[in-house]
Amino acid sequence: YTLIRGRYLTGGLLGKGASGCCYRAYDTVLEVETVIKEFVPLADFSAGIQEQKTLFLQEAGFFFGKYEYPGFSAVTDVFEEKGRVYLAGEYYGGGNLRDYLKKQSQGRITVEKALELLAPVFEALSYLHSTGMVHGGISMERLVFDEDGGLHLTGCGSCFLRKKEKDYGPWRDV
């Protein structure tokens, strides 16, 4: 357990991806569970490490208002500490879509149920694409449920990296 920014008590690793690690954490100021993503610069990206950190802080900061939308997990803080950059976001404890499907009969759901669950995510992606951004990393593990059964797409804090690549477009999120 580590306290960062004098506020976030980080706990266990939730997942590790190409651009960082996500930790379950506790916001000691707001007294709520949260997710902390520690950004890890990409070695095969054309921008240098410091430029990637700067881009991450700038672009992730836009999620505070410009890219907040139902169906996405909200970004609640973006900061740098001791040479590392972080994003704090909403924590959803309802599990991910892969785990949900494993609990269903034969691991399947009806088309109607899938459309009902995914409708907010489709709307959020449509909005994201209209702004010129692409998620580029949608997976069943990044589709997580809130306590009311609503599905949210996580992992939007590094969309800017994909925006800079010329072979990425909305088709990558289909």
C-alpha cells in the first residue's frame, strides 16, 4: 500500500496494459473507492518519454469535462508525482463482462440482453468518435458493471496515443 498525492491509498493491481497499470485505491479525501492508473510510456511510440507524459497529462485532463459521458468511467483526477503520471477514475465493483458471461447459462446471453447492456457503451463510443478520438483497446475486461448493473467502458485515459497513429480510426473500436 502506498499513499500518493497525499490522498490516494493504492492497493492491489487490477490490471496491466500496454500503457500502464491500474490499481484499486481509496480516496482518503472523498472517502470512496477509486482506480488509479499509472501511465507507462510506450517504447514503440514515435514520441519521447517526456513528450508522452506531457501528452497524457494534457489529454487525460480533457476527460474532466470534454469527454465525460454516460457509458464511460469518469476521470476524477490527473496528476504527476515523483516523475510518474497518474489518472484517478471511478471504481466499479460489479465485475467485468467476461466474468458476467461466465456466470450465464452456457456463457451466453441473448442478442436483446447484449444490446441492452451495451447501448450506453455504443452511445459513448459514438460520442468519442465524433470528437476524433478512438479507444482502440476495447475488451471484455474493460467493460465493467456498476452496482446497479450498468455497463461502463474503462481505459479511456490513453486514447490520445491512438489518435496520433494514422492507421487508427473508429473501425478499430468495432
